[in-house]
Amino acid sequence: MDITTTPAEMNDLTMSEKSRPLLEAVKQHIRDNVDPILEEFERLGQGRADRFSYAPGQLELLEGAKQKAKEAGLWNFFLPNAETGEGLSNLDYAYLAVELGKNPLASETLNCSAPDTGNMEVLERVGTPEQKEQWLKPLLEGKIRSCFGMTEPHVASSDARNIETSAVLEGDEWVINGEKYYISGAGDPRCKIMICMVKTSPDAEAWRQQSQILVPMDAPGLTVVGPMHVFGHDDAPHGHMHITLENVRVPKENILWGEGRGFEISQLRLGPGRIHHCMRSIGAAEKALDLMIERGQSREAFGRPILDLGKNMETISRARIEIEAMRMMVLKAAKAMDVLGNKEARVWVSMVKAMVPEKVCKIIDEAIQIHGATGVSQWSELPDMYTKQRTLRLADGPDEVHHNVVARAEVKAYNQDPYRRQE
Amino acid sequence: MDITTTPAEMNDLTMSEKSRPLLEAVKQHIRDNVDPILEEFERLGQGRADRFSYAPGQLELLEGAKQKAKEAGLWNFFLPNAETGEGLSNLDYAYLAVELGKNPLASETLNCSAPDTGNMEVLERVGTPEQKEQWLKPLLEGKIRSCFGMTEPHVASSDARNIETSAVLEGDEWVINGEKYYISGAGDPRCKIMICMVKTSPDAEAWRQQSQILVPMDAPGLTVVGPMHVFGHDDAPHGHMHITLENVRVPKENILWGEGRGFEISQLRLGPGRIHHCMRSIGAAEKALDLMIERGQSREAFGRPILDLGKNMETISRARIEIEAMRMMVLKAAKAMDVLGNKEARVWVSMVKAMVPEKVCKIIDEAIQIHGATGVSQWSELPDMYTKQRTLRLADGPDEVHHNVVARAEVKAYNQDPYRRQE
Amino acid sequence: MDITTTPAEMNDLTMSEKSRPLLEAVKQHIRDNVDPILEEFERLGQGRADRFSYAPGQLELLEGAKQKAKEAGLWNFFLPNAETGEGLSNLDYAYLAVELGKNPLASETLNCSAPDTGNMEVLERVGTPEQKEQWLKPLLEGKIRSCFGMTEPHVASSDARNIETSAVLEGDEWVINGEKYYISGAGDPRCKIMICMVKTSPDAEAWRQQSQILVPMDAPGLTVVGPMHVFGHDDAPHGHMHITLENVRVPKENILWGEGRGFEISQLRLGPGRIHHCMRSIGAAEKALDLMIERGQSREAFGRPILDLGKNMETISRARIEIEAMRMMVLKAAKAMDVLGNKEARVWVSMVKAMVPEKVCKIIDEAIQIHGATGVSQWSELPDMYTKQRTLRLADGPDEVHHNVVARAEVKAYNQDPYRRQE
Amino acid sequence: MDITTTPAEMNDLTMSEKSRPLLEAVKQHIRDNVDPILEEFERLGQGRADRFSYAPGQLELLEGAKQKAKEAGLWNFFLPNAETGEGLSNLDYAYLAVELGKNPLASETLNCSAPDTGNMEVLERVGTPEQKEQWLKPLLEGKIRSCFGMTEPHVASSDARNIETSAVLEGDEWVINGEKYYISGAGDPRCKIMICMVKTSPDAEAWRQQSQILVPMDAPGLTVVGPMHVFGHDDAPHGHMHITLENVRVPKENILWGEGRGFEISQLRLGPGRIHHCMRSIGAAEKALDLMIERGQSREAFGRPILDLGKNMETISRARIEIEAMRMMVLKAAKAMDVLGNKEARVWVSMVKAMVPEKVCKIIDEAIQIHGATGVSQWSELPDMYTKQRTLRLADGPDEVHHNVVARAEVKAYNQDPYRRQE
């Protein structure tokens, strides 16, 4: 895992020449087509009756921007070229993710919102022609949205083998029973399909018991109980929903890739999504640092700007240092996926997943402290930023699980390297 | 500040014999009269139209419990005996505060809610007979409530000299202009009076420019703009309100203790309130620790209770150690107020104010982590507990201000002690 | 383990009236009889040929001070009165330990050096009349010194059951084979006896396999291989020695208290010794804080004393807060031994053992940083202070073992308390 | 300072193709010519009478290896090609530094030991032909060694303007008076020349008062008082010496580059040296991690390898993550020097100087903890590794100075960037 054993090219973290025009085009699109609609989009939203709906006019604004992205050839840019099979590298995507993180509508106007991108990737790679026709096509067209049903309330999701939602084959149908929560995106009225992790094969060996199944959101027996909160926020209309499945029946063909391949499919999706999240977390840390400096310069106490008091300058230095270190690590993890493939790169992905949200939480918390009471109020973005990052330390596996992945890989690497062992 | 220079008795932190029956009586009262009404009180509250109001029946429940406290002789127990002048020591009060912290209605049923207790103490000590008749009497009877107007949105409140709200004497009236925020308790419809920190004497020396003035909440020109949020919560109906004062006129006599004595009055009130808060923070840490153990024992991952995984047991040990250390420090600060007086004890108060909320935040955060996604959800008390403690690191002076008080006292003590200097 | 379940008296941490004259007498003795000889003692020591010996004149200086302690009635003050059985409480001893820590010769002149005190206590409590006559008597008279053979180089001493040195009964003799290291005090030429932890009963249950045996230092087969270093220091002539035992034979009667009681005896000795160490650690932290302030005030950079730069003032505040918190915790642990007995108090002892050296290391490290290069040089006491405290985090059980003791007790307390469980 | 404002190429951190053969050749040289002589070199050294000397045979061993380096064309590889002016980039040198760090004799056999490399660079760039002939030539030939006289005992060296050693021009000579300490390399009997920072122009503006002057070590009035210790170690025969200068006279021409240019010259030397140190620090962290795993697997407690107990696995993960992050940051700082030049890159250099030694200290400290008592003993490399890294947090500017450089640059960047300010 160190420079003596990883390919030299893994340290070339520059964006490819060929993707730079795309980066510029995306920046231009956000500046011209997305930034101008944000304020009205939010204003309209305040008038809606049901928090998990859109007010008249909101979707029209979005569709307008989506149309412009299509015209500019940016729609679905994350997908490999259908003819050449060539696509964006993870590294290049990481650079783009920084820009996407700057406007909350940006991703959707380019059809690259989570969790749709992951779901589309999975369908693209392991879906049957029928599955693709029914679900991938409308997703690619931006006509529907989707969710991914992983976490369950009654078991420790840090160990994915604990998944208890069961799917039993009865004739030509899977009968699904269980409970999921924190299903992000399931609150959106346009969400039509869930890729659901279920236990189909309780008698197989531990890592082969789970499968992934396509479950339409309108399937009888599937109930969206309500939104799970995050420090009191419901994140409507996207939402992190609590869902029960009672005798939900779906056709036998809705299984993805075959029984017992649930974990294999997870490998396909989690890497890029985590990189994407981590780059956006770094964007949040940059923002917190800006707010810290702004506030520190504009307030005075004891006759000096508070920036000059106590440890505040050191706090700023440490924030900058950690931000740069995180940036390089996330770029390197993206590059690792390009060079080594998702499976081999998973230790790098776990490294950044365990590293980034924890450090970003600390930076935002320090920005809050420098703001005084305003830092916890509705006048500041910081409380939302904090709760979002805090939640990332638990989503897609808590920090502890990723540290465990890294540590086990490290011990194994040590044991396999006679040079390290002998010293 | 160490054992060689503080009175030996400061290390006797036992509750006094004479207060132990009171502790038992308060516990009994909470168990018999408060615990049984909490659930209905909260259920009723859900039906209210305006968040800053009470639903029919809510106040009746409260009054019933208040009546029982009066009958048991527990009403206003925090006040010194009018005849003997003898009252609860701060140390004894600290022990009681632990119990008060266990039910959110407990303090009010005993008429010892913040910020009323501080306001009553101030009125008792420095109020004129007229001020006492008009405001102290109904407060003591529990007929009205009150607030304290300190923090302002446009200046760094870490330096109290920054207070900008001005009061100018015009004839027989003070004319007040300014803006306050995070005024706790001002959301309650029963809140009738604010003790307001204002600048009356801009030409006096720095520490004599501020005064405290009684401002009725219904004074023309006083507007409650709305609630300030704390990580998205409005804490209704108590509330932390944003208030503007535009040409608010109050009689000349409404000033407390005289012009320029604003800081002196603050010394009277802040110590005990902070001790109270700190004991309740420790209660929150105890609760977080309980939840951590409960969750850690009831969930399994990788074949073992998650309590046995990784650093979780060490986290529990460290939480217990810090809790006990904080408890002794808060008791000692309370004792210091008893032995040394509020003024001399202020370094001890700053020590616990800087120490406790920061450490309690960390413990609650660790409890969140062990809970997984549920730890940030509405199914857990932890998110509310966290945001409350996080806010305490900013209220009544941010941590940094208190560290500065402690450090300056320490340097002074060093410089005055030839024994320390010579070594 | 909290205030609701521990006896109220545990929070009275004042020194007893009756011990205060002793405290004064000990201070006087150190000032009059020990402080004046320290410089010459050290000067003489520089001339000695063998580091593990005393130079001519050194022991005479020591004996002079010891004689004066005897005359003042302070000799062996740590022991209970032979007639009344009454002795110093652990709490009172803790206050005395602070004073003993201020001069490196003080303890020895009062015959209360480690590990002799622990050894004398053990012999006093479980020794046979013959053992007392042969070893306790000369120890009480200060004629010989002793050591305790616990730690072994080839096993993890964090788990005491790992002890491998074996003692096998052959006829009337124990035959001992094994290896010990970090045997403190074994370097002193006056050290004549080792209490040695050995495995006598490998087939007994885990906690009954070990015993403690008296092994004369001149027993054939016992070899002092040399001193173990602590960050390069050998701590001569006291020393932390590496010792091998090859077919060392001692009489059957040399066993203490009987086979398999090794762990029971350990319970007797470790508590008070740890309290003593912790109080001295706090003394070291006080010293580091003094040095920090002194240096911070006397050096300037960028036009201001470095004390006023960056986070230095906050560092001082945090140091003072932690020192006071540690002091209260150590006093409380001492009191717990008095009130609850060594066995029940062992969780309190583990709490301070896990808490104190780690925090003191941090404080000393911060003092080093404020000193610049001088802080790591021979011109400063700080490097020695640091390495000593760092070693304490490993001696008598590493931090991790003590955290485990605390955590297990906490979980057990939670499970046994229906009030905590139900909430 | 972020990716939007730094040149894209700064993220290409691969070693250049053309330097890879050199890396291989250096590895080969160390393996073939240096590793085999280390043990004998150290064995011989134990016999020397004066610690600040070499025993017979030691220098011969070194000279043999140096001769082989010359034959292999590796001698002075760090220098730019005299004809083409082309040389190793800082980035490539960073990769080489990792290898040099693995054997304590490696650097010297290639004539690239500190502080000689820095001194040679300075002489090369700003020396007069006479200065080069007299001092640079024998340094390049490896015939003499040199030192750099910066730090002084009586002023805070964190502010370089505090330098007090004075040089006064009297006729054709500078008369130098002052005191220096921690002058590394001045203990070596082969050290013949010191580049000495002195104050020549006390009346100039603050940053133009200092100059650098060549002072032969045998100049009358220059006294090497003795070695400064680092946690008790003297690092002989290299040494960190305490030196006094009393009326030392050197010719007027010995000044480098002209009066008042002392700080300018410092800019030339400190960057690369710090990168070099940081890469070696990372090597030390790697070593500590290896030792941690080795020990953790080979010891058992409570029935399991201690690696599996408590937080040890998480400690390993965190160490690996921080090591990788540090590696990328140091490589990026090296690249910054290549792309931006030493002056512009100085913020990057300060970032790694403030980041690396602190984090490496923590990793080594954790390795010590996992080793138990052996971790502080002479049986382990860890104590030496720790004290060396701890000292680096104070050398070449304490952490605080570098954090200040970073923070000031960050605030300036913020203020100059309208995009950041407006958000």
C-alpha cells in the first residue's frame, strides 16, 4: 500500500487533458443555467403543502436546466460512451464533483444525483435487457428517480451480513418482508424503484446469503412510513425514509445478477459514490474555512479582530493543512479505482471514507465556535453543514468499519512483505 | 488556586446534613408529582396552533404540580430564609440540580427555572422596594416569568464591553434602542419582564459603561421578531428570541442599582446559574453513557456485541473517568462560591464552564457513533442532547473567554507566589 | 460508582485534623534536613566509578538525615501504630505524598521509598514471624532495601496471568527459573531481598496459579544482567534491572501466605503505591506549568512575550483545569480505599492510574514545546520529567488494562441498576 | 493555495522517468556498500575514548563506501550538472530521501548529509570564487564537514529577528561575539567551517539586520563548550554543540552575498532540507507501524494477540491513513518548490513542517504503548525515534511559527479572492 508497492502512476493526480473541456463546460452550465434558478426554486418550495412534494413551477425550473444540459451535451456525462466504452475516469470525476458540490441543484440538472448514478451503474453492468428497458432507460432520461434499500433499524448495519429483510421464492415471485430506514431519495414523489438488499439464501456461507432485488415503490405491501430525521431535519423532499415491506411480491426476474450476489454488486457501487461524497465534504470544509476567516476578521473583541485572538490562526492553519491532505487522499483513492479497479482500490476508498467526514466535522465545529451563538442559528449554514457531515460518519458503513478494512489490509500487507517483516 | 493556597474546607464536598431531607423531598416530589404528568403535558402540547403558546390543559397540569410543591414547602426553596437570611449553599444546590435535570418540568414546578432564579436573585439583592413589589413578588409567586437581555447579534459577545444597545435619559425616561438575540425564555407567553443590559454611559471607563434596566415585554417599541434556532430547533414555547428595541421608553426608576453597575450585577447572577447548567450537563453525560452501554450490549456485529468491538470499552471507561472528574470540579466550584464568595470563586466557575460542556459534547458524540444512523434520528434523544450541549459552549461566554479568565488568574497567582517563582 | 451509590462521606476530601501536624512536621524535616544535603549528595555521586554504587560520603549524608527523621518521630510514619493499629489514612498519605515528591531524597530519609513501603506492608500483613524477623525488621530499620519481581520480558504483562517464571517444589526447596526485567530498586547495592511473582500451580484455575516468594538477591543462580533503560536513562543507582533466575533454590518457607495467593497479595500492595505515584505525577504537572509560565513570560517574539502568542494562554488554562480535576480524582481514590477498602476501591484506583500519567505527559510535552530547543536539553528538567511520566503509562499495568477494569465495572454497574436500565 | 489556483501540474507527483535509474542505483549502493558495513562501524565506535571522535577503522570503512559511490557516479548526485545546469528536482530528491533514511550512514557515503548539502548549495549559489575554492571544493570532495550557526540559547528562535550574535566591522575584519547552541554536526572532528548567522546591521529595518558569515571552527575565540542533549542523548560524534564566540575575528571577505542578506540566504537553504527531514520522518512512521504490527501479533493477553484488543487495530488504520496523507503532502511540497520556486513554495513547506513531525510523534508514541515496558527500553529503537521526531517539532522553527506562516498566507489568499469572499 505504499509507494514501493503501488504503481508509480498512482501518484499522477492531474486531471486528464481530455476532460478539462468537460470541467469547463460543467462550470459554465452551473454558472449560466443552475445558479440563476436556485433562489426561485427555493422560494417556490416554501409554499408547498406537503413537504414531500414539489410546488407548482419547481419541477419546470429543473426541467429547463436539464434541457439545457442535454443541449450542451452534458447530460449523463458520467456514463461511459456507449460505442467506445470509454468514459470519465474516477479521478476526472472527482474534479468534477468539487464543482457539483457548489450548487445543490447542479447534480440533478446533469442527471448525476445520488443514489441514481450508483443504481444506473449497477443496472448498466448487471441488468438484463428487460431490466434495462424498464428501469435504466427512464432513469437515463431523467424521467424517474430511484433509491437503494440497504440499512435496517433493528440490526447493526456496520456488519452487512446482519441484513434481515427476507425474500422467499414462492412460485414465480419473491415474497419480501422486512424493514428499512434511512433510504435516501425515497421521499421524492418521482422515485419509482428501489434496489433492495435482501437475504435470499440464509443457509449459504456468510458472504453469499444476500441478494439485490428490484422493488417498485408502488408494490402492494411497501409502505413509506415517514421520514427519518437527521438532527431534527427531514431533508424533504429528497428524504431519508423509513419503509416497511410486508409480503411484498415481485416477479422472480427482478433479482439482479442472481441469488447470493448482493455483496458483489455492492462492490460495484460503493466506491465511486463515496469518492463523490468525500469531494463534496472537502468542499464543505473549504466553505467552513472561508466563513471562519470572514467572521474572524469582521468581529472585534478586546480591541482586536477575533481572528488574532488565542488559537484561531492556528485553527485556520490546521484546517488548511488537513483540507489539502484530504484532497490529495481522495484524488489518490479515485486514481486507485482507475488503476487498480474497484475491488483492489477498496482499501483506498475505506481510507478516505474513514478520514474525511471526521476531519471535516471538526473543521465545521471550529467554524461554529468562532461564530458564537450565530454559528448554531438559522442565520448560518454551519449547523446544516455539521449535521450532514456528522451523518456521513455513519452512512455507508460507520468509520469503525472502514478503519477495520484498512487495518486488516495493512496487517496482511505486512505479513506478506518479507522486507518489512525482517526489519 | 491549589491545595496549598485554598482553604482546606474547600475539599469537603459532602452535602450538608441539614439539606439532605430537602434532597429527599425534592426527589419525592418529582417522582410523585412531576414524572406522572410529563407524558400528558407533551401530548397536549402537540395540539397547539402557535408553537409559542400553551395548549388548553397544559398550564393546568403545571399549576397542579406547583400547588403540590407549595404544600410540601418546597416552593422557592432556592431562596434564603427571609427571617434568618440562611439559605441553601451553592454546594447543596448543586446536588439538587442533578435531580432537577432529570425531568424537564421539575424546575418550573419548584419555581427555580432559568433565567427566573437569576433574575429573582438580582431583584432580591439590588432591587428597590417598588421594583420588588412590581416584579419580584409575582415572580416569587410563579405568576409571571422573565428573561435576561444580554447577547447581541452584531458584536462579539465574548467581550461584554461590546454591548451596543443604548439607553439615553430623556427627562424622566430611558429611551432604549438596540437589538438582542438568543434571549431565552422570551418566547413564553407568560414572560412579562426583561432585565436588559444596556450602554448608558459611553464616556465612562470601559467597565462602567453598562447598566441593567427593567423593560416590560409589552413596552411599545419592543418587538419579538421571532425565535433563534439551535441546529434547527426553536425550543418552543420557551424560545431563544430575537428582539428589537426601537425608542422603547421606560421610567427612570427602572434602572437597577444605578448607572454603570451592569457588570457588577452580572457577577451576582452568573456563577450559580453556570453551576446549575454544568450539573445538568453532567446528567446528560450520564444519560449518554447509559445509552451507549444499552446500545452496545443489544446490537451484534461480526458475532459479538458491538460493545466488545474496537475501542468501545475504552470509550466507556474514558467517559466514566471524565464524568467523575467533572462532577468533583463542579462541586468544588460550588463550594468555592460558598467559601470564597462569587467574586473570588469566579475562576473556579470559569474552570468548570470551560471544561464541562466541551467534554460532555464529546461523550454524547461518541454515544451517537455507537448508535449508528439511529443516533442522529428522531428515535434517539442524543441529537437534541448534543445540540443543547454544543450551544452551551457558546452561551454565557464562549469557552475561549473562560479559558482566558483561568489563564490570567493562573499567571497572576504564579507571579505572586515567591515559592513557585523561585523553583 | 456515582454519587447516588457511593457513600456520601467519599466526597469529604479534607485532610484529617489529626494528620495536619504530621504534614507540617514532614515539610519542616524536608526543609531543614533534606533540602540542604541534596546538592552535595549529587555532587559526590558524580565521582563514583560504578554507576550502581554510592560514592564515599553519600550514604553518610543520607544516614544523617534519616537519624534526624527518627529523632523527630517521623521514621516509618506510614506504618500503623503497633499498639493501636491506627495509622495514616490513604487520603492523608496522599497529601503527604505531594510533599515527598518535591525532593528526590525525601522519601528515603523517612523510610517510605518505593518499592520498600509496599514490600513492608505485605510482609507486615501476611509474613510469618520468621519472615518478619529476617526481612521486615531490617527494612523497618532502614538497614537494607528490597525489590519486587513482577514484569517479564517475554510475555505481555498487561495480563498478569502470563507470568512464566516457574517455581517448582523439590523436597524442602523451591527451584525457580525465569527472567524478570524492569525490577526497580534492584540496582542499589543495599537491595538484599526480592519478593518475586512466580507460577507455582500451573494446573490451578487461572487466578490461582501464581504465588509470591522471597528470594535473597545473593541467592546462587540469580544474576542481575544489567540495567534496563528508560528513553536512554538507567536511573542509577536505584535502577530498573534485568534479572535472570537459573535454578535458584530457596527454602520452602519463603513462600508468602501460601501457594496460589499471588494475586491476592498484589491487591494489597498496588492501590496505595499507585495513589502515591499519581500524587507525584500531579506534582510534576504543577512543576511543568510553573516552567511554562516562567518561560512564556521571559521570552519575546514578534514584539510580545511568547505567553501571549497563539494558544499558549489556553494551554495554561487547560493545564490548570486538568491538574485540579486530577487532584480531586486522586484524593477521591485515596478516600475510596479508606472508605471501601482496597478491593472495592480498585476501580477508583484504575480510574486515576489510567487518567493521570497520560494527562501529565501532555502537560509536560506542552511545556517542552514552549521552551523551544532548551525544552529537550540537559538544561531543563522537562525531558526527564517526560520520560518518567511516559513510563508510568506502562508500569503497574498499561493504561489499556486499567481502562478495561473501569469499563467492565461500569457495564456491570449499569446492568445491576434497574433505574439506569429502564431509562 | 487550492486546486483552483495552483498549476494543474502540481498534482503530478510521479517521479520523473529520468531519475528512476538513479533511484535504483542508490538503492543498490546502499544494499551493496552501506548495509554491510553498518554493524562493524557501530561496533568499532563503541571502543572510542572520546565520544566526539572516531575510533581507528571507522573512517576507513566510511571512505571505502564513499569511494564506491564515486566509482558508481553517485557522488554528489544532489548537485545540478555543472555543464547543463540540470539537476534533480526536489520531487525526485524526495523519493531518494526515503531510501537514504533507511541506513544512518547512507547519506554520508553519497556526500549528501545535513547540514553539508544546505551549506554547499548556499556556497554554490552565492559564494565568491575564493569562498568556493577554500570551502566548497573540500566539501564537494568530502574532505571536510561543516555546520550552520543559527539558534541561540538566550532568545526565542521562533522569531529569527531575535538573533543577537553580533558582528562588527573593525578595519578589515569582522569581530564576532555571541553564543550559539544546538549547532548540529559541530561535534564531528572533521567539521572545519561554520556558516554563522550574525547581526551586522542593527539599525537597518527588521528583516535586513542579519548576515551570514563564514567562521572557521579553529578561529581563536570560538569555543565548543560541549554537546547539547536531546532527552539525554548527545548524538555523538555528530553532536548538537554549544558554542561561544568571543572576539572571534574573520576577514571582511568572509561575509556571504553582502551585509543584511542573512534572511535571503536562509530562504535558499531551508526548503529542501525540511522536505528531506519530512521524508525521513515518514520513514520513521513506517518503521513504527511495522514494529506495532510485529509486536501486536507476537504477544498475547487475555487469550488473544494484543493486536486484536481494544483500539489497536484502529490505531493501525489511523497510522496508515496519516502516513499516506503525509507522504502526498510532502511530495506536493517538493513539487511546489519545483514548480513555484522556493519562495512561493514556502507555505507548502511550512504546511508539511507543521504537519509531519507532530503526527509522526503520535504514531511512534502509540507504537511504544503497544510494546509495554520494552517500548521505552534500550531493546527498542522507538525511544530514540521518538526523541528525534520530538526534537524536529522545535528545530528549524517550532510548529507554531509554521502554522503562523500558513495561516497568514491563507487569510491573504482569502482576502484576495473575490469568489471566496462573496460567498
